Amino acid sequence: MRSEESPTEDPGGRYPRRLYLIFAVMAVLCCLGQDYLAARRGGPSYLFHPLSKLQAAQPTPVALPALAGRVLTESGITQRDIQTGSGEDGRPAWVVSLAEDAYQHLASHLLSAFRQNGAVARIEKNEGAGKTTYVWSVSRGASDGMTVSFSCAAPPPPKEAATSPSAAPPGTPSPEKMAAIVIDDMGESLAAFQEICDLKATLTISILPDSPHAVETARAAHERNLEVMLHLPGESLNHREGSPPSSPIIRSDMAPDEIREFVLRSLEKVPFATGVNNHMGSRITQEEQIMAPILAVVKEKGLFFLDSRTGDHSIAYDLARSLGLRATYRSVFLDSKVGVDYSKKRLIELFKLAQKKGRAVAIGHPFPETLQALREGLALAAKYGVRLVFVSQVLEN
């Protein structure tokens, strides 16, 4: 009997199927390769379309207004010095008010920033009406652009304050009813300083030692016969531990030698200063061990001291007098609330107080509202029989 044999595969039928599979894989790989190459060339692609987009993507350029705003801020130009809007073509159009020397310092930095970001600036200079205007037409490509106009008012003639009927050289005694106005926090904006100069009034300016334009402001004020003071920053009662101030201050935990060094360094940063008043400092002005080394330096340098009285328990004025310093204190804050009407009322309060006591001191800040109040209200001094003088002219010797 024949044994049953297992069926055997036909060798001729197995290999063609494998060849078909190999050809199919090669065809798929070929299609994938063609699609990938199309994607690399930026052409239409099916599977690699997201890759083509990713490779074609370029970094988003910095918007021209953002770029200009950054350079202006780094140069000490504040938002209140900038008027923003749109031109007839719908593109951003800015007007920046600043002093001529501030513009010259800023221009090279701004031009470099535009060039580094692929923008071109065409600059046109116009003079007239007591000011110089620099119009920057900035463009990048066909559709991206803006206009920046820098308005630089002409500086007042040197010695203008000295020839004003109400002005007198610092330190000149007078039997008249006298009021002194101090503008604190100067050195942050040259445009604000120019507005103060435009008032053509006898004012004292107090400059923050670590402000970006401290030296420029002090020198320009001295040239215009304005009185210069150092606005010395100190720790306040509401100072929070772990929240350091934006610039150095005299702290209540400092040693006397540290305090002396701080005051001396600050005076070097504000040339032509004839006096000192405290910036903030409600904590240190009530502590004798902190104020004593401060006032010792003030006395050694032959300066006077104005107690800003930022706290209710300040001993600074009394201590200064006991040490034999020429000193006085602030009676009126012009802008503890910001507003034109409020500051005008406080200005009248200053004049009435000077009329009653013979002398008084007010402190304000270069806020637009405060400066407007001064423009409108300084002439009222004559109504109350009061003469505007520098702080050095109302000191108690």
C-alpha cells in the first residue's frame, strides 16, 4: 500500500509574490521621496506639508512702534513725553517732546536699532516758531512703516532767571514776603526740565542722584541760574522687606560710615547742588542716629537742608538747626493729589501762608498737571504781595 505523502509547495509560485512585495515597497518609498523633495523645494506636498511650513517660517520682526518705544524708554523718555496717533496713511505717527541735547544723544541709538531690524529712516529737519523739529519717516518693506517727529524747543537764553523781575541770586536776603517752590524728582526727563525752564520763573529743582539725566539736568539748571538741590533718597515707613527699591536709598540699618559714603557719592552725581532735601525717608527722618551723619556731611560741604516732611514725626529740621545748619522745612505739597485745580488751590495756600508768616516753601513734582497749574497760577503771587525766591532765600540761619 502506498503511503500518503504531504503536499509540497511549488517553488515556482512563491518567489513571484515576494518580488511583487519588493516592487510595492520600492514604489511607496519612491512616492515618499518625491513628496519629501517637493516639500523641501516649497512646492505642494501631501505628507510633508507641515514640514514645509516649518522650514519656511521666519522669525517675526519686532514691530517698529515697539522698537521705537523700547529705545525711547531706555533713553529716559517717559510716556508723558510721547503723543501717539496715526497719520493719513493709517500708519503710526508719534510726536516726541524733548530737549535738543537729549535728541542728539537719542538719535544715534534709535537709528542703529532701526537698521539692525531691517528698517530705513529718512530724516528731515525743520526750524521755526522757536523750536526745531526732526521728522523721521521710517519704512521696512513696502507695507511696514511709521513716522516719529521729535519736537525740540529752543533753550531759554542763559541767565534768563537772573534778569527776571522776580528773580534774585541764590542766598540773597529780602525783607519781603517770600515763597519758594521746589520741583522734586528731577533728572528723569529732560523734556520735563525744559517745560520748567519755559515757565521763566524763580524755581529750585531737586535732582535724584541715580536718575538717568542727573548731571545733564544739574549743569543745564546751573547755566540758567536755577537753584539746584540733591534729592537724597531714604527709607520710608511703608518700605516692605524683600521688595528692594528701584534705586539705592539710605536704610535705617546702615552704619554711620556707610551713610556718609552714600551722601558723598550722591553729591558727586549732582554737581552744583547748594542744598539737600529728602526723597521719601519718612523712617530715617525720625531717627537721630541716621540723620546725624547725613547732616554732618551737609554741614561740612557748606550746604543747606530742607526737611521735606514726608512723615508726621520728622526730627530732621530740628536736628539740623541744633547742629547749626541753615535749614527750613516744607509747608505745602502742591500735588499730594494730582490735578490742575487741586495744585492751583495749594499754590494759593502757599501764597497766603507766605503772606501771613513772611516765608513758606512748597514742594511739587514735574507732573503735567502740576506744571499746568504753575503756568496758570504763578502770576497770583503778586496778588498776595509775595515774591517767588529760591529756597536758599527763605532759610533760617
